[in-house]
Amino acid sequence: MPAQKIISQWRILQPIHFVLGLLILLTVSLLLWQHYGMNLFLRFDPGNFNQISASDDRDNEGGKSIGLISINPKYWRLDCQLQKGHRSPYCSIDFDLSKGKQGIDLSKYTDITIRYRYQNPREQVNLVMVNFNPEYSVESDYRSQKFTEVYLPGVMGWSTYTLKWQQFNVASWWIADKKIPPKWTDNEFNNIREIRLATGLYPELSNHQIDLAYIEFRGKWINNNTLQLLLLLLWGGTAAFWLLSELRRSMLALQRSHARQKDLENAQQHLQETNQLLAERSMRDPLTLAFNREGLSILLAKETPDTPGSIIFIDIDHFKKINDHYGHGTGDQVLCLLVQHIQQQIRPSEQLIRLGGEEFVLLCQHSNLAQAERLAEKLRLWLFSQSWPADIPLSCSFGVAERQKGERFEATLHRADLALYRAKAGGRNRVEVAE
Ligand SMILES: Nc1nc2c(ncn2[C@@H]2O[C@H](COP(=O)(O)OP(=O)(O)OP(=O)(O)O)[C@@H](O)[C@H]2O)c(=O)[nH]1
């Protein structure tokens, strides 16, 4: 595969893929390390431990048993004469683990291995962990410490047993004697001050001999449960972080998309307004801003031949002379002014159209002939009374026609034009009504 292709394939990977890869690698490494390494080990044997002694029931409730310890290179030997006297005669090998007042935390170990032999196979041995906890223990009372024990079979030959802490039980005599509340009756191994290997329950009152080669403790720096919790937190934390960042990314994308949509809407609205403006402009005469012929046809498109109303044809008298005497610019000013004056006098429903040159038409949709004539007369007087550029004496002629039922607009316009013609012919500055 060419290098280019490999690089382009790597590029499609996102940070989350690298994080996932890293997590998987870390998880597998931790699991393997925990399984094959992270070992904790503690061993007591005659070669490495000498804080050992024998104890028995003498000086205690009338006990008369005698326990003696001897040390061989490979094991400790307890010789014990059990004798009647104590309610439960015993001898034991005691491991003193306390340094000052501090014991050893054995709870981090999971496997306890013991190797021993017992000359009397009908008996049991009693392995006891003695834990000090100020909640229920006092320094002055040895028996106030918690006694957690397990019973193992007496075996003739060397035997090795591996135990778990769950196989130990808090001694029932200790709970009963000390009236221990239930919350302190669970196993505890975090401050072990002494380990004892003693003769069992109700032993035969005779000579006993127990040889102990070693006691070993094995465990892991991180136990299974802690490791599982750690991995759970690692994966859960990463997943939560990833979900939150994805959520944030989606929200930002949504915000961006909303902003884009808003921009589009604004642009669309602007376009619509521009279109409307352009359409509006195309309907208007650019000089006077009255409707033009295009505007007229759009206005008429909304009408039917049955739409009632009247038309007033307006024409400036002798406009050519104004142009000739005062110039085309003044003529333009007069046209604009004329439109402004007419707009002031008409209703919103009445529309003024410049047909061309100095010819205008006023559409009066709601007026009959008499009303339109009155309006034409009013406009004539109004325009005649206005002052015009260069004090031009300006007058207009008007031709009025009412739309007949079913009559086309052009026909009405023609009749109004004829009336206008008559107004011109009749001396101008007057209103004529169509027949
Ligand atoms: N200033 C100016 N003059 C225009 C415009 N359009 C047309 N005209 C002029 O308007 C004049 C119209 O003249 P005529 O049709 O003879 O009409 P008139 O002089 O008003 O005479 P009567 O209508 O008979 O009273 C012409 O001189 C045109 O050049 C325009 O947009 N601006």
C-alpha cells in the first residue's frame, strides 16, 4: 500500500479513536500486570522471624498445661502437655507482630498458606489472628483484641493449606465474653498484632507435638475489586467526558445552523423587498412618480368590464409653449409639481397615471359621472390657483367619462379623450363630460 494511502486512511481517525485505543491498551496492560505481577508476599519461617514464643493455659483459670517451643532450621516445634485445670486446656505458638503499639495490615493479602504437621491426627489445629482496634480493644486487656480463627485438621505428615480470609470466623467466645455489638463482629485483619497456632477444641489431655514450617501471605498491590472499580471509573469517566464534549459540539453546530438559517431568511427577505421595490418602480414614471402605462395595465388587470367608476383625462394647456419659453427643465418641474398637487387632492382609492407627455388620467373607481365631474372641476380650480415655476400661468383641460356597464376601459378612455378634445376646442381650462 503506498505511503500516501496509509496517511490518508489515518486522517479519517478522530481523537476519540485514539483515546479508545489508549484505553483498551491501558485496560489490557493493567489486567495482565495485575494477573501476572503486582505481587505482595510476606513469609514467616525460622530463617527470617524470631519474635516467637510458646504460651499455655497456666496462670489462667487454674490451667496446668505446659507448652515449650524449640527452633529447628526448617521449623518450629511446639511440645505441649495438656492437663486438666483450665476449662479449655491449650498450648500455642505465638507470633508477635506488634512493633510498639502498631500491628501489621494483613487485609491486603488474599491467600494465607500454612505448612505444618501434627503428631496426633485425631486433633485439630487452631490458627488465630489477633487484631487490635481501639473501638473495642484496650491495652491492659489482651483478650479485648479480636480473635478471628480457623480450624485445620491435625495431619501426621507435612501438609500445606492455602486459605482465604473468608474462611476465618470471629471466635464466638470472644463475642460472647466481651458482649461485642454486631457492627464489630465481622472479620478484621488490618491491625494484626499476633498470630497464634494452637491446639484445637476439646483436645485429648496428653502430650501433643506440632511442627510449623512457615506461614505465608500472598496478595496483589491492587486487588481484583479495586482494579475493576478503577477500570470502571476510567471507562465511565472517559465516556462521560466524550458524551459531554459531543453534546457541546452538537449544540454549537445547532447554533451555527440556526445562525445560517437566520442569515438565509434575512437575505430572502431582503431579496423580496428588492423585488417588490423593483416591481413598484417598473409601474411608475421615473420623472413624476405617477403610475405609467405598465402601472395602468396592472391596475386594470384587477378590474372587469363591470367594475363601476369614472375616468378623468387631464391635459396641460399649451405645454409646448412652456417648454419653448422656459426650457425643458422647467417643463419637467411643472410636470412633477402638477402630480404632487393632484395627489394632495385625491383619495387613496383614486390613481393618477401619466399616459405620456403632459397627458394624465385619473381613475376614480368609486365615482359616478357627477362625482367625477365635481372632482375634475375642483382639480381644475386647484391647479389654476397654484403658483408655478417662473410664475407661469398654468391651466389644465379635463375630459370626464363614466364607465358604462360592460364597456372596455379603452372605450371609456376614448370617450374621455373626446370630451377633453371638446374642452380644448371650447377654449381650454375647462371640464367637459363625455356623452
Ligand atoms: N418638459 C417636458 N416636455 C414634454 C415631455 N413630454 C412631452 N413634452 C412636451 O409636451 C409638449 C406637448 O405639446 P402639444 O402636444 O402640442 O400640446 P400643448 O402644447 O400642451 O397644446 P394643447 O394640448 O393643445 O394645449 C411637447 O412640446 C412635448 O415635447 C416631458 O417629459 N417633459
